[in-house]
Amino acid sequence: MARKNKIIVYALEQEARTLSGRGKSEEEIAIILTDMLGGKDTISQSGVNRFFLRDRKTRAPVANAVLEEYIQESLPKDLEVLDEMARYYLGLFRRGAVDIEELKKKKLVNIEDLQAAMKIDLRDRFAAGDRLHKIIETKLRFVGAGDGDEDDDLDSLMDSEEIQELREVAAGLARLKMREKQDQDAAES
């Protein structure tokens, strides 16, 4: 029969957990618990390690059940929050991709007002696109569709219309950046 861990023998389980919770290393815990024994015995670092390994194994089924229940309750809410964030960043991303020249031709709105309301720096648009990409990856991991690897190919999880829309938005951003550069060069001349 295996020898009982000294932490259990001397009923120091709670002290060991408290010290661990305070960020103490296994070596520090061994020294502190040995001091608590007042020279009666010693507790080694490996004894502390074995105690925590057994403790985690014992607590794992309960912790997993609690975690599973929490995930079942919180996942729908978390996905709603991610949806809201995605809508916000998608709006920022798309706002900068409006073709102002096309709207001028159609004379649908007061162009100056529209430009002022939609003035978003290209860097901000790309940052919004990056944030949107991360939100999509997070949602996919939440539902088990992505394993979190950097090599995940989101194209395989999107339909061709979504891919085409993203390509068109990227092309529109590139055209807009070229126009901004031309306007800046013309102003400097």
C-alpha cells in the first residue's frame, strides 16, 4: 500500500492550497509547511508536487461538471455578445468601403455630409477587419469548428458569396487608398 502524503497526514491540505493560490512555488510551499511542523518532520518539494497531482485528479470530475454547466449556460450569451461585436466592426469595416464617386454620379445624397459622417482612416478600417476576423475565429472555436491553430482556413467555413464580398470590399479599400494617395500627391504639387 502506498504511503500517505505528509501534507494529508499532518492535515495541511488547506494551507497548501492557500499558499498555491497566493502564487507560491512548490519549493516555497514545502519550506513553509516544514516550518509549520516546527521540526517534527519535513515536507519535500516532490511531496508537494504529488499532493497537488492527486488533488487535481480528485477534483477534476467535479470541476469538469461545474465547467460544463457554466458553458451550457453562458455560451449562448457569449455568442450573442460576439455577434454584437461582429456587427459593430463589420459596420466600421464596410463604412469606409463606400464608393463616394458612384454616389456622386447618382446624386443620391449630400456628398460632403456623407463623407464627413463616414470619415474613417484606412488603418482604422483594416484594424476593424482584423478585429472582425478574430471575433469570427473565436466564435468558431466556441462552437468547436476551429481548434485555434493559426493555420485554420476560414475560407473553407465561409460560402463563396461571403468570400466574394470580402474580396470586393478589399478591392474597394485599395481603390480608395490609391485615390487618397493621388489626392495627397496633387495637393502637394
